[in-house]
Amino acid sequence: MSEQAFSLVRRSVAGHALTDDERLLEKLRITRDKDLPQMQFLFRIFGKPCFPRGELVAVTGKAKSGKTLFTSMLMACCACDEVLQVQRPFDEVDGSWVCHPIRCLWYDTEQSEQSTQDILRNRILQIADNPEFYDVFNVRSLDYDERLRLFEKAVLKYQPDLVLLDGVRDLLADINDGVKAQEIIERLMRLAQETGCCMVCVIHQNKGAEDRNLRGWIGTELMNKAFEVYSCEKVKPENIFMVEQTHTRKYDLDKLMFFRMDNETGMPIVCDAPTRYTAMNGCTMTTQTDRNRPYMNREYLLFDENNKPHPMKEKLFYEALKTGPLYYTDLQVKVQALLNCGTEMWNNMFCDMRDRGAIIRTKNKEGKAVWQLPSAPVSKPIQTDLFNQPAADLGESPSS
């Protein structure tokens, strides 16, 4: 018997000696040389791959912030080369580059049947005139268990490449039922992996202006499991819609997306960033992640012994609030403009200042919530000699 044949027999005998659980573990083992299919992405935004097959993606925002508008553009892009800044990748076929349409399933739990049809007819199919690539269902009239059961059947039957679940919250009765929320997210993950689709789950953010967390326990579970998270916002008074990638496991988008509705056609078009997203020092606020911001304002940074920059939070918030109280969104824009930082750093700084009482929430004459400096100092004066001199490279992400 040859050495190769003997090795095969030995592995076969060893395999028979394993228990069922041990065989399953061996099947699930990941090694450096394990032959696995390459990760595939349905779209590109600003040249970066996004919306991967077999994964969950979250789209979130306040009420009427453009979530359905953004997802309808994704759906339109399923049959087009490019919509807004969203592009479909090209495949090489017989020496030519071809952009093949992909199948899309839209499962609407929130809107009326008339609204769903209006968006399909007058927005999606106005851009992508290929109705054969779309399977659209409105299930608002069903109860929670029926919605989930039929959703799973629809995905298995139609085998879509892109699934829009608008919204995931309507698959359970109690948004804060932790056990049910975990069960549903696990079922959705398994379904996406088994069918190879990218499953986009739309969910609202909490109602408070300063709270951008996904609503309820199911929002927490989705946040933990999602491959990417996109946040939508409607910027007033310009009525411009903004989309920001707030979290990702792989490719960071280094810009924000801005678009508005064209008055003549009634269709969304790409537009420039509104004034409030332009930094005071002339640098546009288009970079999403702090580690991609090499030009943060040195005036508000301190550097430790490892030349790692840290924001001077007290100085930033004093500068922003010294003329009087501000609404949360105005405070955010002003602080981010002063430092030229991203949303993640802003959130960390704001939570720390709020929790320490370095800024306080009150109400103005109209009874609306605003933020201001406390009447008495709550911390020691800033000591600018605690750290070394500024480093030449600010590419690393500062900690809060």
C-alpha cells in the first residue's frame, strides 16, 4: 500500500471514531488554508465595496429622515449601473465588462399598500425600468408571527440577491423583548447566510435628538450583528438628505452622501453638502471616520508621550457654548467644525461631558431642550503641558 493510500485509510478510520458533535466541530473548523468562497459585495459607494452577501446590514434614522428614500435608490441600482453615488460592480464576460442586474425583494411592513406601490412605480421603476427583477410585498395587515413566517418563505422561494426588510421592528410585538429579539436576529442571520443574500434591515433610531442608538432590544441585537450600519438624516432648512456609514467590519467610507429631491422631476439627485457640514477652518466635513482625518485642528488637541492626539473637550465645548445655549444638533455641528472630527469622536466627547456634568441640559423660552455650560466650574483648568509637543502624523484615531 502506498503512503498516500495509507494516509487516506488512517484519516477514514479516525473519522469513524469521532462522535457526531466532534464531526460537526471539524466541519466548522476554520484554518488558514480552508477553501472558502470569496466575500462578494453587491454595491460600491465612493469606490468602496459594501452591502456583502450573506450578511445583515442596518439602515437607521429618525422618522422621515430618508430611510426608505435611500433604500429605494439601492433597489433601483439592482437594475442599473449607478444610482446617486451607489454603483453596481462589473463582471468580465468573454473579454467584455458587463453589469448584470440582480434580483431584489422588498418586504414592507410599515407603509400602506398605496405608498409601497407609489414608490415602486414612480421612483424605483422610473430609474430602473425592469420590473421582472423585483418582488415587492406589503404585509402591514398581517400580525407579527405571520410577517416573519411569510418573510422567510419569500426569501427561500424567490432567492433574491438583495432583501429590503422595512422594518425589522414589526416582526415582534414588543420591541424590548430581548429573548424574541435575539431569536429573530439569529433567524435572519441564518437565512442571509443560507441564501447568500444581503439582508438590509430598516429600523428607527430612538426619539431623543441626541440619541442615535437603534430602537429597542432588537435594535441593540441588530447593531451587534450587522456587518455595516448606515444612518440617514434630513438636514433642514435646506431639506437635504444625508447618509453616513457609521459602522463597518471592513471598508470605511471616507465621505458622507448628500442628495435632494429635484423640483422638476421629483427624483433624488446628488447635491453639495449643506453649510452646517462645512468646517469653520475651510475643511469640508465629509470624512466619516476619525482615523481618516489627518487634518484635525491642532488648537484643540493634546499629545501624550506616544504622540497620540487627544481632544481638549472642555476647551471645545466652552468655545462652542460661550455665547449661549445651543440645540443638540447645532452643538454637534459647532464642535465637529471646531475640531474637524467625525461622528464617533463627537459621540464619545458628548457622552463624557454630559456624564461629568461639564455640560447640562435645560429648556429655552420656547420650552425646547438645549445644552449649556454649568454656572460654576465642574473641572480643573486645562493643563496644556501634560503632553508632549504635537506629532507630525495625525492619522491615528484619537481616544476620547
